[in-house]
Amino acid sequence: MKHKGTILLKTDRLILRRLTLDDVDAMFDNWASSSNVTRFMTWQAHKNKDITKMVLTDWVNSYEKLDYYQWGIVLKDNLTLIGTISIVNINEEDKSVEVGYCIGEKWWHQGITSEALKELIRFFFEEVNVDIIKARHDINNPNSGKVMLKCNMKFDCISKDMIRNYSNEPCDIANYYITRKEYK
């Protein structure tokens, strides 16, 4: 892989950029504090902005690494930060990455997450030179799977009790993938 780190990416409607500590309010207000948004995540809604600042500080400090990928999803038309998309796992041996994403409820069902994911798929195949891109979701969140399917990812399998959700309960996950060959 040819790691490039979290570089600025743009789509028709979006700017995918590094997050900064100035993003605490937007992150907290637009998605991180919402239990409705985080109910299918592996982390709980942030109870206060101190938690959001702690998470952002960790992310910002990790940007110096070329194999670290964490973007804020920003709407081009009004520069509102509405979510994140990132690489949550890298496997150098099989040249694969796993993508995770989260956006605020106000922006669901508008094709925004699909647009961001399509750009990451392009970036990782064309610029980072990965062979496979994976993603997964809690089976109780089929809309996340619809995002993956819109991006030409294929359903692979259900993994039983694979992760613990926000309430620390084991949950089943649906696994998806797209290969370099399928992308071309």
C-alpha cells in the first residue's frame, strides 16, 4: 500500500477533511451526542463536550501517521460538519482496509454517506493501492447496508455476536466488501 494519510478529498456536494479541535461544538451538536445516531455504534452518545474534545484530540494527534485515515464530512454549500468517515482497520498483509462512518440524523437518507463512501473507495483503490475494501454494520441497521450496496459493495456474511454495541450487548454484524477487480 502507498499510504497518504488523511488528505483533503472533494465530491460534488462534500469536502472530506481532517478534523480540528475547533470542531468540538459541531461534532457534539450534529451527531456525537445523539443516542439515536449512536444506537448502532460501538460507542455511547457523548454526555458532554469534554468527551468529544478528548476524542478529537486523539484523532488530531494521530494525523501525523501516514496510515491514519479519519475525515470529517462537510457540506460544501454551507461548510457544516455533519459526520465522519474513517478507516477503522488496516491489514497490510492482504492489502485491505475497513471503512466506518457516522453522520447526524438530520442528514440521513440524502445520499451523503454513499457519496462519501464512493470517494473513499476511489481513493483507496486508485491512490493507496489496496486490494479489498470492507465495511460492516449491526444487522439491526439495514440502512447502513443500503449505503454499502449503493457503492457496489457485496454482502458477504453475517457474523454472530461479533461486536458489542453501544450498550455493551453482543450483536450480529453484516459484512460487505469490494475488490479492486470488481471496482474496475
